[in-house]
Amino acid sequence: MVIEFKFGKIIATQHEVVIRLDGEHRVTLQASADAVQLLGNGANVIVVNCSEAKWSMKLDNQTQLEQLAECLGCSIH
């Protein structure tokens, strides 16, 4: 599944999430689905906190977060 947001694209499967940021530097963030937490209630943030990586990304809206939760098969906290 590909989700467009104002900073780039989120590419998600049942096993991983890849975020590609637009812009000159073309940053890519990647994490396994097990390391991803989704924070809702207006925050709309993807959080990755594991031994290999620590990062977070704010999404544009709750709908994007719900689409990601459905694809990953996880809940929104």
C-alpha cells in the first residue's frame, strides 16, 4: 500500500514500513512492522523505537493513520 502525505510517501506491507521523504536529500526511513507504534487522538504519529532504529513521523490526518493500521494489522494507541 502506498499512502501519500505532504512530506512524501509511506510504503507499507504486512511486514515493514518505508517512508520516503521528498526534497533535495531524499531521506528514507524503514522499520519492521513489529517495531511500529501508531499514536492517534489528534497526534497522528508513527513511532519506531527498537534496538535498530528510533524515529517518528507526523502524518497529515487520522485517515492516513487508519489506512496504515489496517495494512500493518495493528491498533492505534
